[in-house]
Amino acid sequence: MTTPYQSVYTGAQVDEAIAIALALEPSYSGSWDIGSTEESGTVTGLALTFTPTKVQLTVEIPADGDSIFANPIRDSLSADGFSFQLSGITPDANYRLYYTLKGDALTES
């Protein structure tokens, strides 16, 4: 007999449910060149089949480059792309933005 607070799922069942949920979560990764003297930018032309709800951004900096990071602008997320704000102005064009976009988990039909 189980109490209302006891789980009736085994660890394997929970692991399987998490794996299925992650597999159903759409995602897309890519990169974007950041030009010289930029302090923000817009990634466009993605034509995604989902609207991103989660964004992870990483800025690749050149050797001896300035430490710059990027933040997505939430209201800009769309299936076509997104906008981002940099923490500083890029001194040259040797910076690159890497991104991973994720959408809400799809439901099984």
C-alpha cells in the first residue's frame, strides 16, 4: 500500500520519462559573427519550426581580446531569430557568438 506522498514510479521509470521529455524538446544551435565596434546584434533568418523559450549564449573572444559576454533580449525571441546585448563594445571583428535555442517540450500525439 502506498501513502499519498509515496512515489509509485521506480528510478528507471523516472529516468525514462526525463529522457523522453528531453528528446521531445526542440533545439537549434549555431553561431554568428560579431562585427567590429558592435555592442548589440540580431541573429536572423533561422526559420525555426518552434519559438524559442530558452537561450544560451557564449561569446568566443580572440587571444588577448576583451572579456565580453552576451545576453538575449527576451522580447525578441522568434522563429526567425533573436537580438542580443553585449557587455561591451567589440574592439575588432574577431568575436563570435555561439547560441543554443530551445523550445517548450512537444507533447505526444
